[in-house]
Amino acid sequence: MKRLITIFLLSLYVSFAYSQEKESEVKRGVAILASPKKDKVLLRWAPNHHILWKKANILGYTLERFVLYRNGKQLAQPEYKLLQEGIKAKNEAWWENAMQDSTVMDYDWLCVAAQALYGEEFELVDPKESPMMQMIHKTREQENRYSFAMFAADQSARVSKAMGLNYVDTNIKENEMYLYRVYPTNLNAKIDTGYVYTGVADYQPLQKPLGLNTRVEGKRAMVIWNQFLLSTVYNAYMVERSDDDGKTFHAINKSPIVLTYGDDGDIPMDMMKTDSLPELLKEYQYRIYGLTAFGEKGPYSEPVKAMGKPQYRIAYVDLDQQINKNGAAEIYWELDSVGGQYVKNTEVLRANVSSGNFKSVSGILNKNVRSFIDREPLSTNYYKIKTTGVNDDSFYSVPLLVQLQDSIPPAPPVNLKGRIDSTGLVHLSWSAGKEKDINGYRVFRSNFMVDEFSQITKVHTQDTFFVDSINLYNLTPKIYYKVAAIDQRFNQSELSEALQLQKPDTIPPVPPIFSDYEIMDDGIKLSWVHSFSVDTKFEKLLRKSKGSVLCDTIANFSIADSIQTYIDESAKKGVAYLYCIIAEDAAKNQSSAEKWLQAEIADDGFRPELKEVKVEANTYEGHILLQWKAANKQIVQVNIYKAVEGEKLKFYRLVQNKTQIEDTQVLLNTHYQYRLQAIYKDGGKSPFTEVYSVHY
């Protein structure tokens, strides 16, 4: 047979070539699939290499069956049956006869398979290819024959049967499970034999195709469904359309739509088919069904609906005559002939920005109207034509910009306010301009009121607030701002009134300096010179013991009181103190506590004497009462000295934790003398009190 079929399916060839591995990496053999039904088992096999396929076409295939299980029990000895030996492809005459009817669905696959089996030449021809590429294709002719033959067999059960790759086992029983084995007959080579284990118990009905949906633009409908999830079940699909609300369906594709592969060899998620709808605004239904490699037709999918809607193409005309002599805006447009016949009415919308809120300025217009005059346009106008169809769907044109001549700037912004935080961020705000064509604002800044203000906004801001960043550590305590407004035609207003802002004070004052100190009987007297910083508000005197890290504030002074001396009466004798004085300004910034003055009252052992000593005779109760007050809480005991008048005072007794005693060791008509001395916790002693005399 001499028949040359010119094939323009280069994309299919690429997917075949991608999936083939190097010959050295492939172990040759036969693979087999089974599809069990309730009364038969469909078998389908294929060799995995073009050389093995060529030899098997001559030798044929042997198909065997083993019964392994019956009634759920494994047989001790499998029952063997030779189903058929020497299963070969049909002869050339059969293929010639089969291709006489070109109207059959699998005609193309019959031709491809016949050419692969018996054609003298099998070329992939692309008129645009270079001679070098055509030569490369010719060198791979056997691989091409094999690849396209296997692909054709997958698309038609009749083709796979005629190629000797298909068998139907009808002699089966429901209670048995089978192992099928297939291999080339009398092949003198070591290959992998094909095995498959199945039976009626494995029967599963075919699934409906999944994910069917449509996308419609005008009369163009795209039918889309998921091919990936059922790619191991179906290798082709048929698409049908109903024009009578689902009563009848007819196929829109003459040949099945085969499973596709991506450039990476993977199966894409979706498959699609385009269709042209006969009419707009009419509802159609689509459904699909799948075809298996065994020639089985799967169930129909759930139908989906599709309706083509008019697409209104609006074009503006006479764009050079938009503004007439009266200052009105004239808008002209055209509708395409297809969409125009479905128009119910039109409407002209307007906004001041292209992305703004468009509102009607024309009201509802007759469907045949193609112009409109806006007698009160804005300085900047964006127009849209809204078209409403007979099915109440709406379509909008692209915005059309129309601008009036405008050289009048807006008024300067007012109510400029601001504040500066401690990080140097300046927060500004102002009132929005009242003009309708305000496009935004520009912000200007200066370090001095009399200097020129520089623009700090790179582009205008449409907000009524702005955040600036400044350096707080410089010699200018104030900063000044002005704002200008601009309109849609970029006319700029005069600058606003200047806003003066005081910079936050983050610099601490200069610390005061001690000028002198003096050890006095009642404490340590300190003298200092005030801070030179003009913003100083307070001065604080700090004290700590030598060697300590903790300090206390022992005095606070307002700078307004001009106090420059202080006596630390709480200083203890024999304790070395460190003093520091710091300044604080109105912003609570404090000078550092770095320079400390050391001072100490030498300990002479004397401590404060007792106060308010009283000695009274009480002859009625028979005692002399002695009372006193402690100078401080450090007193641990009081020593009492006593003598009869004319004699020398001697130690009489000590008293602890008391401020009075009753002396009962007394005689009537006797003069007594007393003196007291306080003993402190640190071992120091107070001076003796004066001599107190009393007659008992």
C-alpha cells in the first residue's frame, strides 16, 4: 500500500518524544490494562518500544488467563486457559477497505494507524521547517511510526483491535478472579511480560466528567472541564450542545478531543473547546462525555448553561470640537452595528477624575441618540457613555477627558495647624479648599520667617495632612511652614499664612557648679553657681554616701527663687558624702550628674544632748520624777548621776527605752542634785546636762 498522510500534529509528536526515554534506559516489554464489566473483561495492551512493536506485528501476541480465586477462596492450582495465540494486526487489504468510509468518527485514526503499519513513508511535515529539521525527522521514522500508532490505538477501540492490541474476554464468571498474561508469540528475546489481575468484583461504573463550565464573550463560547482528575479513565471527550433547552443535544466536534500534555510532559488541569453560538440572548446548554482506551463511552456530565450577550463597542467622534463657543461640552459617539440593534437606551455620565464616582448628567436618552451637550461642565470632566441593552445589562465606554480653559488659581489653604513630636516628625493639617477642581496641595518649609520657603513635597498630595521629618539638634529653635493649593490645570494658589512651630527641647541644660562648702556645727553648708542655660527652671541637690551607687534628692529649688546655698542638717558625723547639683529645664531635660563634691563632718564623739529635762519632787507618792526628751532615735540609753547636796556626783543608774524614771531612793528634808548623759548607738555621747537641784 502506498499512501502518504501529511500530518500537521507536531504538538502531539513533541509530547510523545518528551515521554520517551533513552533506549538504553528502557527495559523492553508489554504493558496491559483491564476494564472489568459485569459480563466481560476488556483488555488492552501495548509494547513499550518501537523495535518490539515491529517484531510483534510479525509474530503476534499470546494472551493467557489463570483463574486464581473462586468464591473468595484461592485455588490450590490455578486453572490455565490459552485465550488466543498469534494476535496480529489486520492485513493491508482490511485497512484499505476500512478507510473507504471517511465519515466514520475514527477515520483519521484509521489513516494514521494504517500509514504507521504499511505506509512506505511516514514523515512529520511542516512547510515552515528548515531542511535540517526535516532530515532529523526522517531519521526517527520508526519511532514516529510506533508513537503515532500507539496514540491512534488509544483513540479508537476499532483501531486497537485491528492492530492486535485489544481483546474482549466474555467467558467469565462473577465468582472468579483472573490473572491475564500477554507477550509476543515465540519471541526469542528476554522481555517483560504484561500481567493484570482483575475480575467482575473489580467492576466500577464510569464516572461523569467533572468541573464543566462555560465562558462566553459575545457569540464565542468556551466550554471548559477538568481533564486531570479522570486522566487515567478517559483519553478523549465529545462535546454536545442543546439549542432547545436541553430536549435534544448534538455534537459540536466531529472527532473526539484527545487528552493533551504540557511542554513539561504533565497533563494540564483543564481541557477546553470553543464554539460559536448561533444567536445572542438565547440560552444554550452544553454537556460532555468521555471515551476510554477500551472504546467505552462514559456517562454524560451535568449540563451547563450559556448565553451570549451583546458587546457594545462605543467610539467617540469629533474629538477636536469638544468645547463650543458658549463654553458647553459637546460629546459625540457611535455604536457598532451588531451591538446597536440590542440597545434599549443610553445615558451620559460625568466625574471630575477618571476613577471617580460617575453620575448621570443627561438622564435617560433614546436608543438612537448619539450626541449630548453638557451646558454646565466642570473645569475638568471625565465622561462615560452608559449603554443599557434589551436584556437590562449595562456596558460603559472608556472615560473621555474634556477640559475647559482655566487660568484662575484656587484660594490659598487656611487653618494650617501642626505639632512636632520628640522624634522630629512634624504633623501638619489644613482645611480642604472649596473649589471643585482642587487637584492637591504643595508644602513649603523654611528655618526663618524672612527666608525663602522651599517646596518639600516632590509631588502634590491630595490629602489635607502631611508628615515631615526635621533635625532637632541644630541652632534654630523654630521652624516655619506654608501650603499652596493647585487645581486640575496645575494653577497654583498663593502661599498660605506661615505656621510657626516650636521645636521640642531635647538638649539638657548646662549643670550648675559648686563654688564652696563649709563644715558647720549644724551640718554641711554648700554653695554653687546657677546653670548658664536660659531655659533652666529647677535645680536639684543630690547626695549619696561614698561608695554607694544610689543617691537621694535632698532638696529642690526653683530658679526663680535665686537660692545658691543650702545647709545639710541631716549629715552624720564621720560619714563621707558626695554631693551633686543638676539643672532641669521646662521640657524636663536634666543635666548629667557627673561632677560630685565630697564633704564630711569629723566625728569628735559628741552627740546632741537631751532636751527638756525636768526634775520634780513628789513627797505624797514618795519619789522624785525625772523626765527628758531624746534628741533623735539613735539614743540607746541614758546614764543618770546623783548626789546629796554638798557631795560629789556619782553614777546612779542607766535607763533604756524610757524618757522618765521615778527615784524612790530618797530621804525627807534632803537636797539632791542630778545630771544626765545620753549614750548613742554608734558609741558617741552627749554633753552632760546642767545640774538639776531639788528639795525632798
